[in-house]
Amino acid sequence: MVKIILHGCNGKMGQIITDICKEDGGAQIVAGIDIADLGNMPYPVFTDITQCDTDADVMIDFSTAEAADRVLGYCVAKRLPLVLCTTGLSEAQQKKVGEASRAIAVLKSANMSLGINTLFDLLQKAVKVLAPAGFDIEIVEKHHNQKIDAPSGTALALADAINSAVGQVYEYKYDRSGLRKKRDAKEIGISAVRGGTIVGEHEVIFAGKDEVIEIKHTSYSRAVFGKGAVEAAKFLAGKEAGYYDMRKVVAGAE
């Protein structure tokens, strides 16, 4: 049984992870950390991270970028592996994540979904066959109307995975509205759609002569990210210091 401290336990993702762990025989939340103790969690909740002295195997952080420095400092001091799910970190904070990974195991990914991270490997295999055959590549991502960044970090990570598989030959195009020329063969178009309550959809289109291949992942609820975070915690517990991502979790499940 992997014992988890959940930072950001009262947030939407924290509540989802709490429910997932109730049904998961391999993971147990032994403590939560949040700015307030609402008294509704089946484990002790600490409002000050420095006061949390509960023994655990790993921490999951689903909170805010403002709290990242404290989380990293706590986990390094406690030698506690960290699944870092918080997004929007600054360059300085990203550097601190790298520094922390020299002392503890840190897992961070652009997207915690097991499905998306399986898609990375599928795309790398596909592009090695389709790129030499002249297929054009486009990525279309869709999210809810409250998402402020575009394109999504996951869309960029998908493009990076494709590009790395063929030696970084592609340039990324985010907007063609000001261009009056035909498409370059060595580009990946990345388009963002924002509307309604779409949780997340990422589609990669390989368009060749007389045929099109579409590979798509759709998230219907945030639970897919919570499930991925719990699987990541089980994977990371007991690991040596280093920087890990969800693709290693997927590879470990094969």
C-alpha cells in the first residue's frame, strides 16, 4: 500500500483523487495539505505544510504555482518523492524542479492522463513511417472557454514528441492568417479551439496523398488526470532521485 500526502486536497482535483484512492487497493491518502481544513476529508488536513509530520511514501501536488517552492522545499527536506501536477511554473521554478530531482524522485508531465502518454509513443512510431512518405502533420486541440493558454502544453508536448522522433526537422505554425503562400512540408500546424466545457481533446492529423490518418484522445472528465496521478504516485514510491515523467509510468505498465 503506497501512502500518499495530497497537497491541494480541497481543490477539484484533490477531491477527485481522494475519491479515486477510496476505491484503489494500492494507494491510501494518509494526510492532506490545504489553506483551510474544511473537516470533510477522511484523513488529517494540515493548513501549514511545515506542520505535516505524517509518514508517507510520496506526495501528490495539485495546487498552484505560488505554492511550488514550499512544496519542493518540504519534499527535499523530508526526502519524499513528489508527483508534481501543478502547471504554470516560472522558468526559475522549473530550474528548482530540476535541482530537487537531484535529491529526490520528481515526476512531472504536461498531461497526467495515461491515454495521452500512450499517444506519445503511438505518434512517434507513426511519424517514422509517415513523415518519409510525405504526410503533412496538423494538431488540433480543444478546451473549455476558461483556459487561458493557447496552444495547450499537451499540444506542444505532442509536437515535440513527433519532432524528436525524426530529428527536430519541423517548424511549428500557430497562425497562418497573415501568410499568402502554400504550406511548407516541414511544418506542424497547431490550432487551438476554446469553447463551452470541453475538458480536453487533442487530435493529430497525418494528411497524405489520397489518405488521411487521424489519432485522437478525448478527456470526458478531470478524473483521467487524477487516475494518472495516483498511478504515478504508485510508480514513484521508492524510486531513486531523478526526473521522471508519465511516459515512464506507461512504459512500466507494459
